[in-house]
Amino acid sequence: MTHQSPATLTELLAGRAARHPNKLALTFKHQRWSYGEFQSEVNRVANALQRLGVKKGDRVAFVLPNCAEFL
């Protein structure tokens, strides 16, 4: 048996979204996201940051209240 290193958060979310796109992933107050919806939002934000010139290794700060979008 070989030991695999832990997956990154990106890999874990992508895998779960591929296997269970309609399963509930996140609930916050009145908002609910499936794994597929959450994956789409993560990709939307990541693409927007890339268009702004953010590259791997750059540091980005977010100032947000406690909300689902923070995730």
C-alpha cells in the first residue's frame, strides 16, 4: 500500500463537486450552496483575482464580516 499526501483544499472541493455536485455543501443563515455551486463560486473569484494580476504566491487580504462569501 502506498501513502498519498493529503489533497489540497482545491483538490478536495473539485473531487467532491465532481462526485456530488448537487449535495449540500454549505449553509449559512438563509443561504445554501451545493458542492457544484460552491465550486463555481470559488472558480469565479479565482478567475477574477487572476484577471486583476494576482499570481500564485501573492498574498491577498480580505476584509469581510462573518458571511458565507468569506469562504
